[in-house]
Amino acid sequence: MKIFATGDTHGNFERFRPEYFPEGLELTKEDVVLQLGDFGGVWFGDERDDEALDWLKGLPSTVAFVSGNHENYDALVKYPIENWHGGRVQPIRPHVLHLMRGQVFELAGRTFFTMGGAASHDIEDGILSLEDPNFERKYLTLKRKEHARFRIDHLSWWREELPSEEEYAEARRNLDAHGWAVDYILTHCAPTSIALQFSRHNVADHLTDFLQEVKDRVQYHYWLFGHYHGNKAIDTKHILLWEQIVQIL
């Protein structure tokens, strides 16, 4: 089994094409490309997603993603849950899998802890509600504002971007079961101590603080994350990925 990893795709899967990822032609469904959140393949929640998802299903390998802050959680929650390599997943298509939060998977003889999600930082101008009687006026006002940064609840923003208390509890149970020791950690955002290095927009929140606890307590070899739109080795253990597809096993 070969394992690769890549960062945010936001519904654009061009990087998986043979001209950009020739190694992919030699893979099989036993091999896995891990995607580190802001997958964006389940975005509309209807037939508009089909072309991209069916194309991913046809790849030689399996694509498995953690969730980010730019996912349609209303659509994602409708998919069934199954067990896969020791953890819970939602098969979006055959061999296109959502790796659920707080799980520990065993792949190629290594253990992988997954904790998707992140807080959106592109919402300084607010989150609009379609149920607000003043929605249209507020929307038009913001559209006229230069560089406005806002989102619309249940259309381009979902509160489920951050884990629930149940998901944190499940994460702790699964880490307890593995003695707080895994080989790899896969997340969308980074622990607080790393997240605050990237931008003035990044602030500590419940998830980054939980991930900081994980960083401080868990014995692990590598931590791979996306979210910050860069390709960078923070140090020998913490790797930020975006467009690159890198082999990790």
C-alpha cells in the first residue's frame, strides 16, 4: 500500500490528472491519497457534484479526505457511515471517502489520527441568514463593498465547520484506546502554537486549542495539515500542504 497526501482542493481536482500526478497511474485502489480538508467535492448536495465525484471514483487509487471549513455539511451528513481500516468513514462514492473526526485508522501498518474542521476567517463582514427579512438589503450592501468578506449560513458557511462536543469526546476515547500514540496526525487546521504563525486572521479557538493539547500529549512522528494555502515544512514533524501531492509511505 502506498500513501500520498495533498492539501485543499476546493472542488478543483485537476492536480490528480496524469499530466500533473503521473505517479497516480501506477496506483491501485489499495493505495490512498489523503486530502487534508476543504475538499469541496460535496458542495451543492445535488447532481452538480456528480461529474467531479464520479471522475474521482474512476481514479486508480482511493481518495480519502478530512473535512475543512469550506464543506457543505448539510449535504455531507446525509451519507451513510461505515467502518474502514479501524475507523469510521462516509463513502461518498466507492473509493472516495470522508475520514470522520476523532478516528484512528491503520494504513500500511501505520496509525493515522484524523480531526477535520477549522474556523472560517473570511467572515469579518458577517454571516448572513437567508431567513433574515433584511437579507437582500444586507447582501447588496456587502456586494457593493470593496473586498467584502462574508458568507451565507447553509449556503457558503456551516456551523459544523467546528467539531461538536461528541466529536471531541470520540477523539479522546480513540486516543485513549491507542495510549495517545499514533504515527500520523491528519487535520485541516493546525494547533494553536503553529496556527498563530501564519496570519493576523488566525486566532486561537476551541479546535486549535484541542489540537494543541494533542500536540503536547500525543506521541507521533508526523502531522500533516492544510488550510493555510502553502507548501511548507514547519519543522521536521509538521508539514503544511496545498497543491503538492507528496508520497508519505
